[in-house]
Amino acid sequence: MKDLLKQYDIFIFDCDGVILDVNNLKCEAFGRVVEGYPKKNIDDFVEHCRRTFGVSRYVKFKEFLSDFANVPFEEKVYNGFLEKYASICNQIYRDAEITEGCISLFTELQTLKKRLYIASGSDEKELNQVFIDRNLSQYFQTIYGSPKTKLECIADILRNNLSKKAIFIGDAISDLESAEKYNIDFIYMAKYTVQSKKQDEICRKKAKMVINSLYDLTKTKGD
């Protein structure tokens, strides 16, 4: 696996389910935010959030109002959802476990003079503060997130690293599709994914490599 690390100049990471073990907690948080609506609407929305993990909250809460609650969009209600979700996420991020092999991989990539970036569907300001608080920001050139789309995040990274070979490490079909859009290699990290079996199978089939955790990338051949 270590030979793979030398092939790329740029390493782009998703955050949730790749660096921090938060996927299930964040899916549950979507349901907690919209408490008070009919149970079926909430359950269907949470399942939708699992299937579309990696798409930002800014999109999902608009979808809840239009597609699940079937009510007209109200800015005050929408902003209330965002504020409540941000509050819950702050606690989740403070308590979340860092995934296996994460720090070892980042340290090794720094030694190899690689450039590391985050391209996440999570809120950019929130993520930057979390990475400072968790002592993770030191490893990254830039931490990108919503309200920019993941495609916009990757476009910025590639624009700032012309002629550099990049790879994206993610845990969702939205990550795979983003990598395919820019014709960069994709590593699928499966351990913490919350997507459907069908989405998991697509990612496994199309990824350049499938890993359980980032620890797998620090192994030498034969380990």
C-alpha cells in the first residue's frame, strides 16, 4: 500500500466517515432537528440522508420541507433547522473518535511532502474550527466544505495544483461521482459508510482501491 502513496502529489479527503466516525450520529441528528413532524416523514427523511450522505445540510433541509413535510419554504423555519443541526454537530464533532490509522497516514504523507486537503459536504467554517480544536488542521493545506458543493471544493483544489496528480478518498457514492467528474482516482473507505448496499457495491466496483480504514494505506506489502 505504501507504494501507492508515492504515485500522487495531492491527497483529497472527505471528512465524515473517513477522518471522523460521525456518520450514524449525523444521520440521527437530521431526525432530531425535525422532531414534531409526522414520524413517517422523519423516518423517510433520515433514510434519505443515509442514501445521500455527503450532500450538504443546506440542500437536505430544503428537501425536507419540499419533499417530506410537503410545506412551503419558510426562511425562518429553514434557518432554525440549520442552527439546531449546527449545535448538535458541534457536540458530535467534539466527542467523535478519529478513525483508525488517520494520524499515522497524515504524518507519513507530510514526510513525503504531499499536499493534503479536505473536500466535505459539512459546513466549512464548522469544520475548520473542529480541525483546530482536534489538532488536525496542521496536516492540511485547506479545509473546504459547504455551502460550496463537493464539486466546487475539488475544482478549487485542482485549480490551485495544476499538473499535479490527485486522488480522492471518500466513503460515499457522492465522493465517487465527484472524483469521476474530474477524472481523478478514487479510494473507497468502507468501514463507516452508511449508504445502501447497492451504492456500496457501485463504489467497490468503480474505485481504484477499497480499504477498510486509513490504516490500510500505511501498511507495507506483506503486512
